[in-house]
Amino acid sequence: MIAYLLALLASPDDAIDRMTQYMANVKTLSVDLRFESAGGQYVGIGKLIFEQPSSQRYTMKLGASDYLFIANPKGQIEIEHRRRRYREFPPDARLTSPAGLLSDTPAIAFPLPLIVGDVYSILPTNTRFAHGGEREGPNGLEDRLSATYDTMMGRQTMILFIDKVGRLTRYELQGEKREDGFLSMTITNYAKNVPVSASNFRLEYPLGYVPDGLTPHEIPLQPGDKIALEEFLSSESGKKARLPAGSKGVLAILFGANCEPSRRLIQAAQEVKADLASAGLEVALIAASSQAKSSSGFPQFRVASGDPFEVFLSPGTPLTFSIDPDGIVRQVWFGFDPAGLAQLKKEWAESVKIDGKALAEERARYQGIIKPNQD
């Protein structure tokens, strides 16, 4: 009992310091990863191999799909799937979890504490870990640490288990409520400072990637793109889509099934529906899968053919974009921000002042500059 009370009184910084010191002495590191979702459901395995400070490679296998994550020396995290580069996250987006890269991809997260080494650097300012006692792990006693903070996706709690050597053995992320999402990552088979072939760390660009940016067909939806929604959307009844007539524009929301940020965004759109309409924006929902449904009363559509995530090249849901009457994309937002719709309405008023044809031509010129690499 006394030992238990002493464990509760222990400083979380003791465990953090052990981990920081352990990672500071790492020149090369190889670990195995196991991913689980809510209820302990197995979703995949991964392997992290990195060499400091030159390169880091993080691979995972989910179902039949392989994903490669590369953290380059500039701190950007790049995602490759089937030899295509999908997205780059700048350093200030490290807390972003690329949930649902494709429609059949379970929620996943980077092993951020291992990649960064300093766990406080990946938390919002002034957020601190609390010590939650100890547990018996596979290699002896482990400290349990937890920190709760707010993100654009809602409130999250990060839980770490660190052994007495300073090795992170388990990493959990969960939403405010259990249904908001849960992911755990078990880390085993540490191999520290072992000789590793240089070929393991050669960062070759995937096919279709050029250093100046993504190739045109891989660039996510951007202002200036032209989309005739009616051509590839159909209504829930299977008939050809008929988007709101007489409006100055359409605010389209790509939403997912059991996606809490999507639910919150749609709810927020309901609350400001009149304000959006006064600005000439009518809301239309696009289902990311056959399971995605909403009782909001907004018109709902689905992609008639193909994968919605491929069509919009979106890393997940929700994806929000506004389109003017000529089918030109004016704004693109990803995720949910409580103040986002008010900002979107304000920026919509400014964006429609720009000539749509000129915007589309500028976008086309930009796409023409970047040529895809050939096999």
C-alpha cells in the first residue's frame, strides 16, 4: 500500500527524463509496433527504424495495405501509399493524426513520442503530464503518465507507459468520450545502436513526386480547381444529384461514418445555417462511405463511381470546400474547428470578389509547371 501511494506521488518528469535521456543516446533504433483500436481490436503492425539526425522511416501494415511514413530532417512527415505521395505535414502540424487516408483505412497515429524524443514538444504549450501510478510490464515496473489537451478535432488524452530503463512500451490516444475514438500502440523489441545497412535509410522519392511539390493528379483539392459536382455525385436514392439552385455557392462537406469531428461540424453547420444562407452558401453533404448517414436535414450525396478519398485526394474526414456557381473551388478546409464556419463565411465573402476564371487559369498554370515523373 505504501509503495502504491509513493508511486502516485512520484513526479511524471522522472519518467520523462529517463525517456529523454534514453532517446538522446540513440544513434540508430529499431522497434516493432502493434496497433489496436477501441476494444482491443487488432488493426495492424508497424516497424520504426531511424538514424539520427539524418532520416527516419516508419512503416506500417494495415490489412492488405502498406504505408510508409518518412520524417525528413526538416521535420516534415510525408505519407506514401502504393508508391504515391499523398500529403506533407509541416512541423506545426505534428499533432495531426492522419485518420482514414483511404475509406477502408482504420484510424492510425504516428508514434510521435519516439519520433520526436521529447514528448513535451508534441503537446500544446503549458500542457503537462500527470503521474498515474505504476503497473507491472513485461520488463518490470512501468510508470503511467497522462495529459489531456484540446485540438481542432476535440479534446484528447495521451497516455504513456515508460519502463525504468526509459523505453516507451505503450502509447494511447483517446477522445473525450470512448466513442470519440481510441488508438493504442504497443512498442516492443527495442534494438538500440545496432549496425544498420545504409540502404535502410535511403529516402528515395516515390514515383510521381518532384521536390518542388506534388504532381497535379496527387495535389489535394485546392482553390481554383473546377468541379462539376453534378457529374459525379448521385443522391441517396441513386438519382443524379441536384444541388441547391439559386444560391451563390455550395458548401460541401465530405463526412465519414462514426466520425466525431464530422458530426460536430455538421451540427455546427445546422446552428449557423441561416447565416450561411445569408451569405449565399447552401450546405450539401457528401458521404465518404455507404455507412455514412446524417439526420441533419441537409441534402446528402455520394460519389457515383470511385473512392471519395481518391476523388477529393483527402487524408480523411471531414473535408469542407466551397464552390461558386461556375463550379470553381473557392475554399478548402480539413478537420473541425469550432470557430471555423464563421471564418469560412468571412473568407467566402472575400473569395468571391476574385474573378473565378482568373483563379482557375492561375491554378491551371501552376499544375502545368509540375510534371509527373515517368517510370
